[in-house]
Amino acid sequence: MNTAVIQDMLQQHKKRMKLNLAACAGCSLCAESCFLFELHDHDPRYMPSFKVLNSLGKLYRTHGRSTQEQLQGMAEIVWRTCVLCGRCYCPFGIDIPNMIALARDILRAQGIAGVYPHSIGEPDDAQGE
Ligand code: SF4
Ligand code: SF4
């Protein structure tokens, strides 16, 4: 793990991303526009704001000083619970997919990648639940 690389990537997007993170009021209005949130019976882990706050948000809060285990946990979130479809809508103009994509880029730069939901049978499995 290379913390300096993470910090550098965070720094490059700091102004816009920090603004977005600060603007998120946690209102959950974006939740119902995420089809994965709908498919998983409104499991809060699929709320777009949850995904962002617990990945990119966490990276900024810890100044990029996350453990390998924490980074793996973020990979689970940004790959397994989001497909970057861009359907989520935030009335405050927060671009959720863009933030999740940055979290993925940062993790990839650390040699970490996750599994897409459709590659393990979701969301079709969830549909059948
Ligand atoms: S991203 Fe937007 S809609 Fe979603 S919780 Fe934050 S402020 Fe509300
Ligand atoms: S981009 Fe991710 S969070 Fe937004 S609607 Fe698609 S799967 Fe849900």
C-alpha cells in the first residue's frame, strides 16, 4: 500500500470532492433512484450516499491513511454495490457515480479491485428473492 499515492490522488480532486461530501445532507433522496437499492429491499448499504461516504468519504476523512483491510472493505462497496450506471439523482447536484469512480481509481492504483454484482449473479439473484 502506498499512502503517498492515495494522498496525491485525493489532493488532485480535493476541491470538488470535499465540496460534494460536505454538501451531502444525508437526506436519502437519491436512494430510490438506485435500482440496486430497490432490488435489495432498501438495504441501507445500497444507498448511494452510504456508498460514497464509506469509500471516498472515508479516504478523505482518514487523509488516505487507511489499512489494507479498510481498502478491501471499500472495494466491496464500490464494486459490489454499484455498477456506475449513473441513474442516481441528487437534487443538490452531487455526482455520485463520479465519486465512486474516483474511489475505484484510487483502489486500482493500490492493486485492489472488486467484483461486479452481475459477475456473481446479482442483481438477478436478488430479483428472485
Ligand atoms: S447524495 Fe444528495 S440526495 Fe443523496 S443523501 Fe446526499 S444530499 Fe441527499
Ligand atoms: S451509479 Fe451506482 S449508486 Fe448510482 S444508481 Fe447506479 S448503481 Fe446505484
